[in-house]
Amino acid sequence: MLALLSKVKAVCWPSAEIISRCSLGQDISKEAWSLFRLNCPPESALWRRIGGGFRGVCTSTALHGKVRGNDKKEMSEKKLTRHFVDYRRVKLVAGSGGKGACSFHSEPRKEWGGPDGGNGGDGGSIIIKANRFVKSLAQVIPVYKAEDGQSGGNKNCYGRNGNTSYISVPVGTVVKEQGTTITDLTEHGQEYLAVFGGAGGKGNRFFLSNENRAPMMATPGMAGQERVLQLELRTVAHAGLVGFPNAGKSSLLRAISNARPAVASYPFTTLNPHVGIVEYRDHEQVAVADIPGIIRGAHLNRGLGISFLRHIERCRFLLFVLDLSAPEPWTQLQHLFYELEQYEPGLSQRPQAIVANKMDLPEAREKLETLKSQVTQRVIPVSALTGQNTEELILHLRELYDGYLQGDGSRGVEPIRW
């Protein structure tokens, strides 16, 4: 046994110097290579020198997994515009009913089996359902076609009904037909049956009577209902930040909430409404919507004015953000009142406050005193850039919210809670 073991040669592993030189393509001295080849012949399957390196040898000193960091970048407003859609025109076609079958029972030693044609299945309907986890109408396609019902068969077999199709839309979607509002989906899980599926046809078994013992007729299924509807998304929020472009509305929303809308030094940075949540110590939450900038003639749809004004309709109270760097900021308030009244009478009369923004500028102090003398509403001076006096704005926002809860509760209306 010892003689047998003495014939077995130990495996000679290459040194780190040989491996590194082979991997780098450097020459190896004859002494080092001959020492390694002494016990490892060239035909060995364990190590083979190919092209100045080794096959199957890992020369790295350590294996490191990919470190996953928080490299997620904020999506720009231009990219957000591609995904956020607040208007869709859809064509809905319900499923048609299956046709009835005309057949007679056939069985040995049963000559007069009679009719056994079954009815067709009903076509599928289409239901529009509000879902709070859906934030845009981007996933809504232009045409929806529900499943048709299957035809009836012999042996009194009825056709299968078509499945009901659901269209998930955000909470706050208004369904219109030819400009007329049909329904308003303001609650999670609320459904609206948009189109009915067609009824299935009758088989000849249905027409069996004492007068007609062998009916030969069967009716086809009815066509499904077809409609063209308009879906409009109106942002559901307690408060709305209303102002001219570049007034600092997005910066203000970033200062009082965790929302992160795009901010830049040019007008129309915000093209879609953003909703931020202001949380209080008693766990109450107030939703504040950043409405895109409104210009003169917005009620005539200048600068996408109609699509912007649409989101103000659901705001229970308004915060008019004025830019104190403008020559006469109090004229902005007059123009905003005019645009809101022209769009919907009484919209500018909702509970409101005036937010005098950009108080960090030197000339803002003098304009603030002039603004207070020109208006009767409460004026809250803030600086969204430095966060100056945002506490007063948050406290007044809670006062408006409490008044909203008391007002709707006294009228028997369920207030909106987040």
C-alpha cells in the first residue's frame, strides 16, 4: 500500500507570480516554468497553458457584488408630461350576444326527440371603475371592445356569457357624453356601467309549444351597446395654489410638503398638477394641489387654460400665490379673480388666502404694505426659497381645513379625507 502511494505525485499549484504574469501576458523565467512543469505535464487536464494564460483560472483578488445605491433620479417635468394625461376620448363597444342553436335530439330508439337547441350567451359589458392607485388616464386606450357571448349548442347547451371588462381610472374622473356630465367618480371603488352587453339569441327549444312541437327557428344575438365618452380628470385636493407662471407655487409646495415638483427659473415649469400632503401632529392630512400657471385669457383656453382651470373646481379653498418681484403684484390678484369667474361663476368666492411669495427680495417689503392696503383678504408673507414664515401658512391652512370640515358636516356632506 505504501509503495502504491509513493508513486502518486502531489499536485503542484502555480505560484501567484506565474498566474499574474500569464494573465498580463508577461514572459516567465525558464526556471520558474520548469519548476511548475516538473510535476504537472503539459497534457494534464487540470492546468493548460493556452496563449500565454490559463483557462479556468480567476486572477481577481476578491469577488464583489453590485452595490445597489439610491441612484434614482427625479423625473423631469417633460417626462412627467408624457405619462400624465387628464383627458381621454374613448369608444366603448359592448359584446354581442351569441346566436341560438337550432337542432333536434337524435338518439337510437327515440324517434321523436324534439328540439334541443340552446340559447346563446349574453355579451360582456364595460364598467368604468375608480381606483385610488391610478394617478393618470395614460393607460386608457382609445377603443375598448368587450367579449362576445358564445353561441348555443345542441342537447340544450347554453352559450357562455362574455366577461365584463373594467376600465380603471383615477379618483376624481368625470365621465361626459357630448359635453354633458354623466357621472362623477369621486370615491375609491365607485363604478359606472358604461355600456350593456347584447342579449343572447334564443334556440329552437325556447319556441317549443303545444301548437308548435317542432320549431325550426332560432334568433341571433343582439348587438352590444356602443358609446363615445369623454373622460376628464380633475385633481381632488383640499387646497389649490393658484397664480401666474413663475410665481413660486412649486417651490412653495416643496417647502410645506414632501412633494417634489420640478422647479426652474422660467415660466411654465409645471405643466401638470402636483398634489402634496401636509401632515399635522393629530394625524390629519391636508392635500394641497399645485395648479399650473394661469395667464390672461385662460378661460378662452389660451396657454392650455381650460385644462389648468379644470383642476381648481374640486379645491375647497384657494391660496392665491402672488409674485412680489412683479411691478404691481396686486393687479395679478384682479386678473386671477376675473379668469376664475369667467370660467365658473362663484369659483373665486370660495374660502381663500393670499400668499405673498419671494419675501427674501429687498423690494418685497414695500410692496407688501401696498398689497395689504389694496385687498381685504388675509395676506401671508412667505419665502419659499428660504422657508421664511411657512409655519404661519401651515397653521392658516389648518384653519381653512377645519372650517371646511364643519361646513360640509353641517350640510350632511361627507368631507374628503386623505
